[in-house]
Amino acid sequence: MKTVILLILTCGVMSSFGQDVWLAPEDSKEVANPYIGNAIAAQKGQMLYSKLCWTCHGKNGKGDGPAAANLNPKPKDFSSVELQKQTDGELFWKLSNGKGMMVPYKHSLNEEKRWQLVNYIRTLSVNK
């Protein structure tokens, strides 16, 4: 009986850690950004970010916005190596589809605006 209880507790704890992992579908990795390297798109993305994203992700994209303390899981740090390793297509898919408290922007932003956000997120890299 103790073994069963221990297994249940272990699975519960492990599943709570696993909830923070968010993988986009494999085919999203191949989706090309039609605005890659476009500074104007990144500037427009910054304007959208300041209206839609900063309250959770913070002014500098660190995941430390004023609403972040009340969210579980915490918002991602856009400047992190982990996030910046994702392809533009993966980021676009996540912005489009959302998860949990993350709004699915495919219903409120057209494709161009979602790509603009991806371009702005790229400017938040820690490697800059």
C-alpha cells in the first residue's frame, strides 16, 4: 500500500513539472517567417507587444510582468536561450494557438501581426 501511495505522489509531482513544457508540433518547425530580418516588422511587433504581452512577459520579455506573479505556469522569458532556440515557426504556432492562460492570437491578430510579434521577440535575445 505504501508503494502505491508513493507511486501516486511521485506521478503527481512529476506531472506538475511536465506541465511547464510546451512543444509545438513538428511541422511548425518548418514554417518560414516571411518577415525574417525585417526591422519595420520588429518595430510593429514591439508596439503590439507593449499593448498585448508586457503585463505577463514584462517590459523586457523576462517573464516578470506585473501579472506574472499570479500565473501558473509562469510566463516564459523571451530572452532565454531555451526560447530563442525555437524556430520562428514554433513561436508563430504558440502565439497563434496559445495554451492555458496564454491567449490564442489566431482569433484576434492576422498572420502579419503574429509574425511581427515573432520578429520583436527575436530582438529580446540574451545574445545581443
